[in-house]
Amino acid sequence: MGWVSACRTLGVVAVGLIPSVTMADFDVGVGLDIAKDLPDPGLDLPKSQMGLGVVLRGPVRLGLGRNVGLRADPLFGISGGHDRVEWKEYDGLVPYHSDDHWTLLTQLGVVMGPELRPWPDLPAVPYIGTGLGGVWARHWHSFDGPAASVLNPADEGLSKGGHIDPYSDQFAAMVAVQGGVRLPDVAPFAIEVEAGYNVAFMSSARLRKARPGIGAVRTAYGLNLLRFGVNAVFPLGKGKEP
């Protein structure tokens, strides 16, 4: 509820700052972040955490005046770490789990929302924004040792490099906040230095390609990505006030 309230408050402030314009600013960019998944204090899963990763973004902005705009961030993220996989053996009577296997997380999605620029005339223009959206997430697992019993022996090529271990697919809602400083005159395009925080709850998901009959699932956990990076921004249109 805290994130939702914050987003609503920022949206109300943004609407109040919008002046009438005849043509909006419009720019596109490309951003690259280093991201780290922070521990989730709400879940007792200390090993379910992604490590360092990268997020590639394509921020698109529609200016609605000097102080406010709308921003959309298509994104692709990749990071490695650990999650928890659970299954049952012996006709479902004996539970097993693994949380020390290696996992690769890929995300493809978009978030969008208002962005405020309270002091647009400074040489370094600060901004803050928020967004709501969603991501399609895939967790790729690499099982060995005791956890290899999750592998389906009916799959061809288990010993070959082209074999894909069981994985999970899902869609998850995402909330994002970000803030940064825009430097418009240091290059032929604008440069932004930005920090952000993206939150998504990865609910429990069934493992595809797992051995049938064991009910293998990836356990739910919270993805809390703290990110820091830079954007290169290319203006494509300049707004005019009436």
C-alpha cells in the first residue's frame, strides 16, 4: 500500500503542475544500469536472492510542460543468483528442496508514470519519477548433485551442452521509483546520472521440463532491485507554450 500511495501522490502533484502547451517535448534514450537485489525482510528465504546484474533501458519521455512529463521505460534485465525449488518424491510423500543451485533471471517488461522536474533551468536539472508496469520473468536453473533428480530423464541430451534445465515463466507486476540529474550540455546529446529502485513479487511458479509427477515449483520471493546507471538522451521535439 505504501508504494501505491506514493505513486498516487506523485501523480496528483504532476497533474497540478501541467500547463497548457501546443506541442510537447519528446525525447528517447538508452540507459544501462548495474543492479543488485536487496534482501527481502518479509520472507524467510535468505538464499533466495539475485546477485549483481545489468538492466538495459530505453526511456521515452513526453513533456507536458517545463516541470512535468510522462515517462515509459522498456527494459531488459539479466542477473544471476539463487532461488528455492521444491518438489516431492515417493508418490508425493517426502518433500525435498534445493536452494544452492545457480539461477539466471531474465526480465523483459515496461514501467511508466509521471516525472517531475522542479528546477528545469539549472545547469544540472534534477528529476524524480515513479512508474507502474510489469515484467515477463524467466528463471533458468542449473541443477547438479542431489538436485539433479529434478531433471527429466526422458529428455534427450541431458549430458549435452544444449540441454536446458527446468525453468519457470511468469508475469509479475512491477513498481519503480527513480531520481537523477540531467546534464544537457556536456555532449551532443543529454547525459543523465540516475538511481532507481524496482520492486516485483515473484510468486510461486511451476517448473517446465521437470520430471513428471514430482510437482516441482520455484518458491515465491521478492525481487528488490536497487540500480544505478547512466542514460544517453536524444531530444526529438521541442515544446512551445501558447
